[in-house]
Amino acid sequence: MTYELRTYTAAPGKMDALMERFRSVTIDLFTEHNMTSLGYWTPVDNPEVLIYLLQHDGDPKANWTAFGTDQRWIDAKAASEINGSLTEKIEAVILAETDLVPVALTR
């Protein structure tokens, strides 16, 4: 299984809009493009940062390509960024599971 840890630093004053875009569009599109959302967090000492973990079914690069070219994403991103980008910085790390401790997916 392949996982991806992503960290978004919101542009000043844009965290609420970023969270709303995830709620209303992004998470559903992730699912359609073989990416399962495992969790979303904000650091206690920095609420302008969003950290999330995805599980990829298949090739992460192919999943992101399909997501990025989905017209619904293109339209939603454009509409949400009329007054500027919602993020200042995006970091991503692709992770491979080890055999140290099994990944526990519970809710």
C-alpha cells in the first residue's frame, strides 16, 4: 500500500476557504481518483497549516494526474481562487508501509 502525507500552509486569511474547498469538493474527488482520505489535522500551535494522509490505490502519480485534469477540480479551484491562491506552500511525501507496526485504520 502507498500513502502520502501532505502539508498545506494556507495563504494569510485563507484557511477557512481552504477547509471549505476540501469539504465541498476535494475529498469527494480524491475518492473518485483512487485516493482515500485517512485523516486531516491542524497543528495545535499553527492553525494555518493543514496536514492530511491519503492512501493511494494504484500509482500516486497517475491518481494525481487524473485528479488534476478533472474539470470539476479545475472549475472548483478557479472559483475558490478568484481573490488569490488559498495556499502559500504545499509539501508532499510518498510513504511506503513498513512491517514494524501494522497500520490501524479505525474510526
